Amino acid sequence: MRVAFFGTSAFGAGALERLAREDGIEIVRVVTQPDRPAGRGRRSASPPVAVTATALGLPLTQTERASADPPAADVGAVVAFGQMLRPPLLGGYSLFNLHPSLLPRWRGAAPIERAVMAGDTETAAAVIDLVAELDAGPVHGLERFPIGPQDDAGAVAERALTLGVPLLAEALRGHTTGREQVGETTYAARIGPDDRRIDWARPAGRIVDQVRGLSPHIGARTDLDGVALTVWRAQAVPAAAAAVPGAATAAGPALRIACGEGAVEVLDLQPAGKRRMAAGEYLRGLRTPPARAS
């Protein structure tokens, strides 16, 4: 099958790399977003799918209006593209979307992050027909898998790609039939600044879920004694009696912070403008013991 691939993010790049190895699939055009400023220096950077397409030697188009000029193909694959697709592309040929959630749970932009942040213990890799309504198309393949208590968003994404790309390839080959989605619909809104800020009055387990859901690519945020930190890895532990939420202490190699219920030990963190490091390394560099997170 002559396939046009539409994707932008690192998840899309992972799908493109795997799909290019599938038998019977010829990727004739990769379509992604234009280069945009990124990082602290705000230098122009190519999206991950563009980088992967170039490395694979695949024809590449970068555009903000993908729907206006459909590439010539038999069928399309859409993975974390970031543009709403409309006619004439939508309806020009079949478009199959790889969506990493247990549809119709977590339709939308951030299904992996939202599932982990909500404490879900199961998710899925789903392949659906792309239709006008957001992530509402018939399901052509779905593989369930557990979310372990130590899994972060990166681990879940990797598993979704491993299970989902073969399903996507089967749909692209025309070997599947769609069935309507069944169940309660929930939506995975794009991650915003408020989603990243840690509220230490919440239970420790929910804060750890937040950290896992935002790692390793976004990061949960807090301030420790006035210093902005990104929290990358943490675990829930019992709290000292009558500890005030946000009270911080050094606990061996970890930074322990009291919560509304229990406490969180921060294991890996990143001070603003610096590299990621173990919490113990950061604590050894402090002139005074930690006191309060907010």
C-alpha cells in the first residue's frame, strides 16, 4: 500500500520508524508541522517526525495546512499530528489513526499523560478511522495493556507503539473491519501550566501519579525555598506525624515533602536552568537544609 504518513511529535516519530519496517507498506510522503522555536534559546527546531523522515530518506512536506493539498497515496496513517484534518484530505482516502488510549476513554491531545495522572491501571493502543469528530471513529484494532505503579508516560508510550504499530499496519493493508466505540467518553485535554504545578495539599499517591504522567518529557513543577524545580521521579512514603503540607526535609538521598496525606520522596529533579540530577546531589549543594516546597 502507498501510504501518506501524518505526524509531528516524538510518539509520531516512533510510529513512523516502526511503520517503515512493516512488510507491504510503502511510505510515499511524510507530512508534518513546520519548524518552530524550541528550548531556552528559542532556536528554530524541526519536529521529531521531520528528523526521523529525513534520517529514513523519506519524502517530506512541512505545512500548516495539510488538509488543503492531500499527497497522492492509497491510504493515510495519522499519529500525533496536531492538526485537525478536513476535506479534501478527509474523505479523499481512508485515514487510520493510532491513538494510545482505551477508547472512548481519553479522546484528545494527551491520552497517555491523562491516563497516568488519573491513576489508571490499564490503557490500550487503538487504531481507528479518522472522522470529523475528535477520536470518535470506528475501532479497527485495540490492544489492552496494564499501567504499572512505576510506569511513567515514556514507558506507556513505548508499549503503545510496540503493540499499536502492527495494528496500524494491518488496517493500512485493508485487513481490518471497524466497529463502533462503546463506553463512557472522557477527554484528554492538552497539558497546560496548571497541570504541571504540584499542590502539596493533595494525597501523596496522586502527586506521584502527576509526576509519572509528566515524565520524562514535560515535568511537574514546584518551588523549594524560592528555587523553581522540575520533579522527574518520586515515590510515596508515610509522613511524619502532624507534618504541614509542603514541609521539606532531607531524607538520605531523597528530598521528602509532606503532603495532605502521606509524603513524597523526590528522587530526581532539575533546578531551573540546570541539568537533571538525583535529589541527593542537589541536596549536597545546598548551604542550608531544605524547609518548604510550594
